[in-house]
Amino acid sequence: MNSSARSATFTLVAAVAVLSSGVALAEAPAPKAVLENYADIALAGYEDALAKAKELDAATDALIEKPSEANLQAARDAWRASRPAYQQTEAFRFGNPIVDDWEGRVNAWPLDEGLIDYVDDSYGAESDQNSLYTANVIANQTITVNGEKVDVSTITPELLQDKLQEAGGIEANVATGYHAVEFLLWGQDLHGTDAGAGERPYTDYATGEDCTGGHCDRRGQYLDAATDLLVSDLEEMVGNWKDDGAARKALLDDPTKGLSAILTGMGSLSYGELAGERMKLGLLLHDPEEEHDCFSDNTHVSHLNDVLGIRNVYTGKYERVDGKTVEGPAIADLVAAKAPEIDKEIRADLDDSVEKFEAIAKAAENGEAYDQQIGEGNDEGNARVQAGIDALITQTRAIERAVAALDLGGVTIEGSDSLDNTQAVFQ
């Protein structure tokens, strides 16, 4: 069956369901129209993320060229400003293999930051799991990976991507992306679950006798390479969602699989990734190292924008950074035509999640950072974070009901030991 016939059949089935229910509803859009709008939102989101990454690149170039407190602050501000648009694209993960295969290059975490630069003595000198735990590329001309010497004397985007990212096959060896740049701008957050973020001085990029931390020229080289690479990686993903892009084509080649991809992405980000790995794990352990943006204390912003991204995908509407709106047929319209009560439930659940995450963000903006909210003994903060987790679990259950109502196969929602097998977390 070709895609046009499949679309027509799907719409007819939806219409029959509506007639048999006796409820007067608008005709469901064709799946292809839903997927086109979904791809348009992905393209717009990655374009916005790219534009903000270019601003970050320019700000870090200024810091490297003329180190100062003002230029360090400007670079940090640019990094923070780059996060919302990117985080809203995370709802395109999990269901789209092209995005999943690429994502680790730009947003992998947590990272063993000792691979990149100097760390505090409290970090420790070695790890049973990672021989590169304190390799400190910035301070060395060569490092040893799996028994082989690697020349790191010239720090380039190619070195970071081809030799250092996940070096030795270890995921914690994160050498690229937003969080490597975050560490280079803030340094370690040594405050635990007390107030305060990383406090790297601007003089870590100074020259001559003003240099702190040693090897300031190489630290600048690393920051320059990492931000250049972030821009080029986002350019690649923008290309994947253009009219002739591989990600868009993969969706439209099989509309039924495409619809499954939408709900897989929504459900997996809601449940296993955000509720589980990024939130419940840290809450169980009361561990600030499990905070997503752990160097900058920006986690509340990233989490909120993940939730907004999920709602964007469901409703088929995205507000761009320039204030313009991308909007069109959505998976919500298909659910409403087949099971209006489930559509109503999902919309309410999504709004409730946003409200719960706005409460987390408001507390952070009022001085109680996310790592403080998950701290041991902070009952009110813990409850606030748990309410966000619970809202995500609730919306996931509704998403599962939508999958059943649309009779879609191929939807696998990722889980997390922190939600599904809590005892494993403490083993």
C-alpha cells in the first residue's frame, strides 16, 4: 500500500470510529500532514538551537581573545541562552534513530570532567571504571587510550570527536557538546547540595603570569574546538530535517512507523529519560552529580524545556525564539478523532507537568537551585521534584493509552531502574 492509500485508510478508520461513537468531531488529518508538521517543528527547533550555538561560539571567541570577568559572564549567559531551544528538541529523540545516533555528540552527560581539565582533589585520582578519569587533556601532550598513546598536542574539533569522545568505549568520557563547554565555562560545582555553582575564574583563559589553572592557551584551544564542533553538529542535524533530509525522509517513507516514532519519543523522554535517569535517580541518591546541568545550576531550565518540547510535539505547535509560531496538524488531532477522552486527558496531563516544572523553576530562580531541591533533608524541595516526576509518569500512562487507541505497533517506551527496579540503584 502506498503512503497516500495508507493515509486515506487511516483517516477513514478514524471517521468510522467517530460516527459509531455518536460524537461529532472534526475529520482527522492525514498522517502525512501530521508528520510534515512534526518535521517542520523539528527543523525550526534545530535551526533555533543552531542560531543560539553560533552566538555562544562568538561569545567564547571573545572570551578567548580578551579574557575578562565581563566576557566570561557573557559567554555563560550565551550558554544558558542556548539551552531552551535545544532542550525542546529532545522530544525528537528515541523514535528517530538518526537523532539518537547523533545526540550523544551534543548533550551526553554525566561526564568525568577530569578527562578534560584540572579537578579538585576531592574528585579523586583514579576510577576502577575509567582509566581516563583524570587524563587532563588540557595539561598533557599525549594520553593513553586502551594501551595506545594518542597525540593531543593540537586540540581540534576532529581530535575531540574522533579520538576523545567516549574514548576507550566509556560513555562517561564526554569530550564534546553542551556539557563539555559548560564545564569549561564554570568549572566544577564544589558546593554539593548547598547554594552555589561552579566558580571557574576568567583568568583560566588569561595569558602569561595572569594565567590560573595552568595551560590557559590550551584551555582556550579546547573551548574553541568544542564550540566550533557544537555548531557543526547542529548544522548537520538541521540538514537532516530539511525537505531532502534523511530524518524527514525516514518519517515520510512509512507514515505508520512515523506516528509510532512521535509517541515513542514523547513517552520515552517523559518516563525513562526525564522522570527516571535525570530526576528520580538523583532524588533517590540526593546526589548533585546526577543533576543534568550540574556545573552551572541551570537544570531547572533544561528540565522545563524538555516538558515544553513534549507538549509542542503533541499539540503540533512550536514558538520560535523570534516569536514566530510553527503550527499544523498534530498527533493530538488523530487521538481526538479516535478517542477524544484520551486526547483531553493527555492535554490536561501535559499542562499539569508544565505547571509542576514551572514550580521547580520558580524555586530555583528564587535561590533554591535544583541540586538543593534534591538534597537530603530538604523535604519541601524533594516533594516538589517528586511531584514533577509523578506528573511525568501520569502523562506517560496517558500516552500509552493513546498508542492503544490508535492501534500503533512498534512503540517501545524506555524505562529506568530508578523507576522500575529501585533496589538496583543501590547495588
